[in-house]
Amino acid sequence: MGRKRKNIKISPNTKINQDLVFGLIIIAFGFIIYSGIFDNSMHFDDLFWQKHEAIRNLSDPVSIFNINPLRSVVFFSFAIQYSLHGIELFWYYLFNILVHIINS
């Protein structure tokens, strides 16, 4: 006749360990895939947003929205990063990688 199958029970700890391993794999691959951007210079909208005083000054967040309402979240994140690190590109790229990894 047929063979009996054993029921394999997965404990909650095993599930947590699997999730942790897969999370670490995603983080590792994210850094490996996107780490090439650290050597890049500024391109496209990098030069565009630096010209706006609203990005350099967080005292009026509504003015950031007025630059381009469709990209207000992006410009607001640029404003926060500018207030923390100026135009040091490493931090912008690191933030970009972290956003991509979190979305993964």
C-alpha cells in the first residue's frame, strides 16, 4: 500500500529563525546589489533640489511641498538629510539603500 507521511511540526522558534535568516539574506543582497552607488556623483534631480532654499531650511515644510507636490515625500527626505549631513553624498546613498531594503 502507500507510505504514511509524517506530520512535521514547525515550532514558533523555527519560524522566527527562518524569518530572521531570510531577512538577513535580503539585507545582505540589498547592500551587495546597491553598494555600487557609493562611488557615484550627483545626477539628474540631485542638482535640481539643491538649488531650492526650501530644502536647505526646514522651518517652512509647506514650501517643500510647493516645489513639486507629486514628489514632496522625496524632497522632504532630502531636506531632512540636508539638515543632518549637508551635501555629504554617503548619507544620501545609505538612506537610499535602506529605503530599497525596507521595501524588499
